[in-house]
Amino acid sequence: MKQLPEFIITPAERMIKMAFDRDFKPVLRFLVVSDVHYRDEHSVERERMELALKTAYELCEKEEYSKLDALYVVGDFATSGSRLQMLAFKETLDTYLKEETAVNLSMASHEFHGEGEAAALEKFKEIYAQEPDTHRVINGYHFISVTCTNGCHFDDAKREWVAAELKKAAADDQRKPIFFFQHPHIMGTVYGSANWGEDELTDILMNYPQIIDFSGHSHAPINDPRSIHQRHFTCLGTGTLSYFELDEFDKFCSTIPPKKEKAAQMLIVEADADMRVRVYPYDLISGNFFPMTWKIDSAWDPKSYLYTDARYKTTDAPYFDENAKAVISDVTSNGFKVTFDQAKTNDVYVDDYNVIVKNSDGIIVRNTTIWSEYYFYDMPETLSVSFDDLYENETYQVEIYAGSFWKTVSEKPLLSEKIKL
């Protein structure tokens, strides 16, 4: 078995409750959420945002450094940007935020949906008394946040503002991380950016490898190992408190998974006096840290990056335990259900499964793919797929292949028993 990177725990350790890195001594801690989607009426998203703030403070209060210095909300905090939604979100912040915590909101397409961008900007300034684009220094670290225009785009004026503010931040210390926030992902970076990314800031940001960029828009899960990406700079996806969407197009359900509404994830970020950064993905549904801590020790130096596209060059692949089973049930004259054990992996999770039905001649008659449901902290131990519209009196067998995030596939499939309809 290959030696695992230090930022990933082994499968056997996953039942141990994760927590903050006790050997890391922060001088800064902040919370990041996005795609909260408040509605005019009371909804579960409002309850999840309240829970996010209460949970963050409870987690921080147990630490030697007990402060939550900032909250950054990276767009789509409202579903249509109505006054009711903006006021409701403001009420949540006023009720649950402590004075020690600076708050910053940016806007994007959903805030503009109702009365348009100009009206949304006016309401935003009136209700939150904050500019849509901000550059702050918190505990010695620069934070730059930019609101979209024309939906989820960045025009020349936005680009000029971003370039000017990054130049100011870098002049302070070229090695110190710059925390940068915008709603859409940077195209070609984190998971979700293929379908929900923009490239209008890329040429500016790539001049500053010390940037640690936070983005949402896709609703992609933050515990996906591809939700952190490093090439020219560091990028992180910020998940959602509303519903999941994923960035793969070969699944039977398209990009929206079953139980999509079981989604409430947030990032807690720490930085220390040596300019090192730790990022902790957290699941509000189960009340647990996900089993990974992203480590960025020298943000300014791309040669130090741990989360690059080199991860796709692995030969490691998922595998089925020798005791794994695929069981046929619910047999009818033209179909059946197969239930199978999840595969094992030396990585953090299995990504998906290719489930193939072959007839007695070895011909593929059904072919589908499903996710492992890794995006749920309490991911199931077994998965099921049903097939129908098969031929009566024909014999079938199911082959199941497990896939990794890095496009490797289990060498041997898991086989069901043969079944004659």
C-alpha cells in the first residue's frame, strides 16, 4: 500500500472525530459560506445559517485561540435578492454574530434576479451599510472580496479594481497569503468550475501565487478532494447550505444527486504568525469535521503546492474487499435490483461506480453510473441500483467497477450472481 499524504487520514481512522490541528497556533480564524439561498418565507436554509454561526463559535470557544475574527459570505445568500430576504439575512447576522467578528458579503446572480442589479446594489448598501467590493486587513492579513456584475461576470471596471487592490496587498508582503473572494469559480480549477466557472479574472490572479481564492456558485461538495486546487495560486470551493449539484454528466440523475437537499457545509480557515494556513471542511448536517485538513504552508511558492493536477497521475485505484458482495433482489419478469458493498480506497473516498448489466453472451444491455454519496458525512455502506425493461427468460449478471476522483478504476469488478428472469 502506498504511503498516504499527511493531510489525509487512513480509512481506519475515519471514525475518529476530527478537530482543529492542535499543533497549529492560529493568529487568525474565519468562517466561509456561500450559496445559502434565503427565501421570502422561513426555510431550512435560514436554520442552517443560524446553525453555522452558532457551531463556529462553539468550536472556537474550546480552543486556546478562541476568536472567530471574520465571516465571509461568497454570494447567493439570497434566492432572488428581495428586500425580505436581505432583511432576514441581516437579522440572522445581527442575532448570532459577536462584536469580535467582522462580516463581509458579496453578491452574484441570485441577488440580482428580482429587481435587477442596480436595485440589488442599492438595497445592499442600505441594509448592510457595506460596499459590494471590499479590501480589508484583519489581523495583518489582506482580504479582498469582489461582487459580480451582469450576472456572474467581471467587466473592465471590476478587473481594474481587482488589479489595483491586489497590487496594494502584495506591496505589504509578497509572501503573505492574500485571501480573495468571488462568487463563480475560476474556470479550470476546483471541482464545479467546468460548469460554473468564469475566466475573466484569471490573467490577473495568476500574477499573485500567494492568493488563496474562495468561490461558490456550483454547490459542489467541499469534502471532494478536487474542491481544493493549486496551479498558479490556491483555489477552494465553498459548498452550499441549500442543495448539492455535482460537476459530472454521466450519472443517471444528471448533475443533481438524490437527497440533494441534505447539504450544509462550511469552511473554517486558520492562519498563523508564520503565514501558514489550515482549512477545515465541516458538515453541519452531522455536526462533524470532514476527514481532511487542507494545508498551505507556503502559499507564495507553487513548488510547495500539495493539491495540483499531479494528483491525476496516480496509479492507485479503488478495490473491492474480498468479502464484498453484490446481491440481486426484487426480481420481476423484466427487471431486478442489485445492492452492493462500497469499495475500499487508499484515498479519502471512492467517487463513483459504473454498474453494468450483461446478458449470457457477455453483451452489455444496461450501463449506468452512480456516485458513492461521499458528499454525505454518513455515506452509506451499501448502494442499490434498479434495472427494468429487460427481456424475460434471459440470464443476466451485474459487473460493478469503482472509480476514483483521479480517473482510475478498480482492476477487478465486483460480480453479482447470475439471475434468469
